[in-house]
Amino acid sequence: MNIKKAEKALQQLAKKEGISVEAVRREIELAIAAARESPDPAAQAFWKSVPHKGEYPTPEEVIVHIAKKVKG
């Protein structure tokens, strides 16, 4: 998976839920922020492993990373 496919996935989810893509992104960003606060060493290792261009990973970057891990 790549960023463009992740963006398409966000669009599809927004359409399915009847909300805007921005609302989907905002909810995922909130979930990412909460998850990044976990004191669990495994969770911290996961977040350090997510490649990202900015200070924090975007929803698309997280989706791509997880998809690649699942695909193996």
C-alpha cells in the first residue's frame, strides 16, 4: 500500500460513514495521539517504527505502515 491508496481508503470510509474526509482524519489523529501516550514499551516501540515526515505520523502514514506489517 502507498499513501495514495491510504488516502482513497480514508475517502471510502468517509463515504461509508456519511461524514467528511476531514472528520475521518480528525478522529484517526485523535486516536493516534491517545495511542502514542501509552506507557507500554511495545506500543512505544511501534510508534517509533512508523516512518513519518513530520513530527507525528499522519493517518495515511500509519495506515501504510500497518498495511505493510500485515502483508508481511
